Amino acid sequence: MDLELSRKVDFRHEEIASRIKEKLYKNGTLCLNFISSPGSGKTSLLERTLDALKETYNLAVIEGDPETDRDARRLEKLHVPVILINTSGTGASCHLSPAEIEQAVDDLLLETPPPDIIFIENVGNLVCPAAYDLGEHHKVLLFSVPEGCDKPAKYPVAFRESDLVLINKMDLAPYCDFDLESLKKDALSVNPSLEFITMSIKKGDGLLEWFSWIEKKLAEVRKQASK
Ligand SMILES: Nc1nc2c(ncn2[C@@H]2O[C@H](COP(=O)(O)OP(=O)(O)O)[C@@H](O)[C@H]2O)c(=O)[nH]1
Ligand SMILES: [Mg+2]
């Protein structure tokens, strides 16, 4: 792609992202975009989160999966709307694009009542999803202990673009030479305003703190929406 065309494409992405954000604010809907490596626990966390919050809030998921409907089928068992986007059919299998998200958000906002919270499970990849603003309010980076503490240095954009790092699989820390303080220090050196929550989805640790964080962010969006 030549430089001029690439600029035009970027501009179009930004335009779509700001349109999505406007629609979300209009409805007071919080949107969180999970980015992570494959296997760090995104779908597991969504299962626990939907189960815990679905009686209190209207929830929905946009599921980005390169090839299958496996995660979407796991999440549909929680009886919330799930829109599956198979990215390998769209030519850019490594990430979700703003245009795909706009279509899905438009469909979800037609639900009565519209969702209070939309979760996006992006494609498992710490590079490409970090580069796209999908109109979400926050990118949430789900990191897991076995991935190793060098990841903030190797994937700085993912840590820079996120507002919260969930550090999952803490139950495996004793087997992985995991150094929590060194991970936080390196992450803060690329993004000093990052927040952290340590968790073990398997054991249920850290989930209440995560649910409180979501509720705080939903309150912020609603406050902004009412202005
Ligand atoms: N030991 C451990 N395994 C976990 C934890 N959370 C998720 N897993 C496992 O990690 C694997 C990948 O989880 P999944 O939710 O599919 O990850 P995704 O690819 O990011 O959506 C599964 O085998 C989960 O059971 C955790 O807290 N501790
Ligand atoms: Mg998954």
C-alpha cells in the first residue's frame, strides 16, 4: 500500500472508531476490548464475568475468532447475545477491525433494552489488536503468568494502549519463576498510568476486584452520557 492510501485507510479507521464511541455514549453502554496472547484466559474470564454480572446488567459479547465458533459456543451457554466474527474470512485474520465492530455494535444496540456492557474478545495476539482503536472505552490486557515477565518490553504498544492489566494464572506463579514486581515495573515504564489486578480465574481470586473495576468504569460512562 502506498503512503497516501495508507493514511486514508487510517483516517477512515479513526472516523469509524469515533462514530462507535459516540453511539456507545449515547446509550450509556460501556465497551471493553480484551487483548492478550492466545490462551491467557479471555474466554474463561468472560464465562466467569457473564455468570456473575448477567443478573444485574444487560451484557453482550463480540467474539473475534480466526477460524471457529468454539468460544462463541462456550459463551452462548451463559444466555447473553454473542456476535461471532470469524476474522480469517475478512483478509485480516490477526485482529478485529473498526468496521466489523461498528456493524456488531449497531446490531447489539438494537436489543431492547440495549446492553449496559459490551465485551470484545479480540483475536489472541499482542501485536495487531493493540494497533486498532475499535471505539472501545478501555483496552484491557489479559496477561498470564506462564507468558514470562519480558512481555512489556517485547510488546510495548499493547501495554501502552491498555488501561488495565489483568495478571492471570497466579496459581502457576510458583512453577514459572514469576516476578510480579519486575513485570509491573517494566509495564509502568511504557505506560505509567496502568492499573493492575492479579487473579487466578481457575481459583476465583481477584474476580471481585475485577467486577468492581468494571462497575466503576460503567458509572463513568453513564455520568458522561448524562451530560
Ligand atoms: N492454571 C490456570 N489455568 C487457567 C486459568 N485461567 C484460564 N486457564 C486455562 O487456560 C486455558 C486457555 O483459556 P481460554 O479462556 O480458552 O483462553 P483464551 O484463548 O485467552 O480465550 C484453558 O485451559 C483454561 O482452563 C487460571 O487462572 N489458572
Ligand atoms: Mg478465547
